[in-house]
Amino acid sequence: MDQRVKNLKTVADCKVFAQNARELNRIDLANQARERTIELNAQTHSADSNVEREGWEALYAYEEYLSARNGKKTRAIRQRDLIKRRKIVPAIEQMVVNGTVETEGFAMLLEAGLLDYSFESTILRHPESFSANAATVARARLSQFQDAE
């Protein structure tokens, strides 16, 4: 990540930087600023582990895409409600195990080039935090994408 992007301290700074980068046709810097926005948003939650932090990053990546698509700040209400009821790690597992590859969130992250921020990727980076079934479903869903390329 570019040092200028690493030095950004607020989401507002990231948004301004990303807009300026796009105007200068520096899509690489705009994308880095988007990733920094996701990181900063996730830091507002007191995650007790890397898997929790990455779960929040995945949620914020999805919301960033929703907001860009809708032209206004958009929250992932159903996902947030599930996280509030079950906590982040069990909610991730439930969303992945009960979802399909055609789910809107997965497709959106795929389209936005943010698949590393998917809940499936989080599960595969931290299989010890999830059931074997969740890891199997996540692996199958991601490999189905890779086979389509």
C-alpha cells in the first residue's frame, strides 16, 4: 500500500483521497484508499482476534460496494442484525453455510474485485475458527469462481 494511503487517518480523508486519485486516473491509489476505508471502519469494532477483524472488514467491503452502487451510504441491515444476534464469527459461518454462490453479497464482491474480503475467504484464512462444513462450503464456492475464470 502506498505510504500516502497508509497515512490516511479517517474515512473522510480516504474518500477525498480516492476521489482525487480517480480524477487523476490513478485507479490503483483509489482502490488502495477504498481498502484503507474498509480497514478504518473495521477498527471501530473491538475485535478480539484477526478472524473477527477480517469479518468486520468483509462486512464493510460489502457495504462499500452497496454504497457505490446505490450512490448513497448503504448498510447491510440483514447481515448486521445477524451479527448483533449471534456475534461476528457464528454469523459468518451461518451466512456462508446457508448461502449460495449466487448470493448478492458474494457476486458484488466478485464484481468489485474484493473477493479477498468475502466471508468465504475469511473462513479459509482462519479454518480453526469455523466448522469443517463451513470450510468445505467456502472452498467449494471460491473454487467454483476460479473454475469459471
